[in-house]
Amino acid sequence: MHVTAPTRRRAKRRFVVHFSSILAEEDRAICQGIPVTAVPRTLLDLSIRARPDQIEGYLERAEDRELLDVRAVEDMLSRAGGHRGRGRLAQALAIYRPDPAFARSKFERRFRLAVKAAGLPVPSMNFNVAGFELDAYWPDFHFAVELDLFETHGSRAAFERDRRRQEELKLLGIEMIRITAPRLKREPQAVLRNLAALLGRRRQELAGLAVSAVALN
């Protein structure tokens, strides 16, 4: 149990006592009649000692419970001063900021974070190519990943549309694979290992084409 107090004091029970001389009204909340820190402040305090992946997990849990207000967290960070958890939380929060290069859905964010954690080149998300919006796209590789959810691809019309789309992209020289949310959750290492192999192969293919073009010239 962690307790935040406005003055320095020693714990009389098995509590971990934190000291904060300034705890803004918006950093406070009430839970079942007990004064507690609000979600943004709690995330900040947890970030002092948590690993980056743990902080990402805290944010994801808050999002799952519909408790994550990105603007409130950013407001809290702006007045956090030299708080030791500020930098770590700000870095983890970056994926949630409304940037068109970032993911829109929880599945897309999870995929992008997994790719980054694996040390692979990070794709552009929701990237538009010739009128097609690609979930994840590596422009340098001409390679895309379609992140499939049954909810958005569960009709016969969507099935036909997706196959036609993949054919058009192939004609544009763009290779594409599909990854489902259940598979990424069930076997993330296998997914990332295969993705790394495909990106490596794609790099070699494009390098070979470049060499051939130079030879012809």
C-alpha cells in the first residue's frame, strides 16, 4: 500500500509513504469514500521505479477500463516539474498522442510497440499510398502489414474487397502480409521473427533490383 502525504512522516504501518508538498486538486480523487490520487498522478508516481514495459502496461490497463484521459495526463506532466517519473511516463505516452503517423486503435498501438521493442524499423501507421490506406507501411521496403480484426473484415464484401486491394498493391510493387490480433497476442515472438525475416528479404530484393537497373544503364 502506497500513501502520499503533504508533509514528511514515517509509516506507522506497512505502508510506503511518499511526500508531495504540492498535490493539485485535479490530482486527487475519491474511491469508495477513500481519498486517493487521480489516475494521471498515480501513473506518474508508478513511473518512478517501473520499467518502460510496465508503464506501457499501466497505460493499456487504464485504457481498457476507459480511465485514460491523455489530455489530463499531459496537463499533469506539464506541472510535474522535476518529478522522477515524468520523463518515463512522457515517453510511454507518446504513442497515444494524436499524431497522424501514430496508430488509431489499441491493436495498432500494440503492434507498433512490439515492432519497436524488437528493434525492427518502425512503420508508418495508416499511411496512404495511391488512394489505399495501409495499416502499417515501410516506405523504404515497399512493404505493408494489414492488421486484421474480424469485426472489420467479417463480411463477404470485405473479403472480396481485401483481395482486390492486395492485388492492386502487388501491381504497385508493394508486398503485403496480414496479421491478426489473436495471433499477435498468442505468438508475438513468432510474428516478429517472421516479420524480421520478410523485411530482410525485401531489403535484399530491392537492392538486387537497384543493381540490375544500374547494370542496364
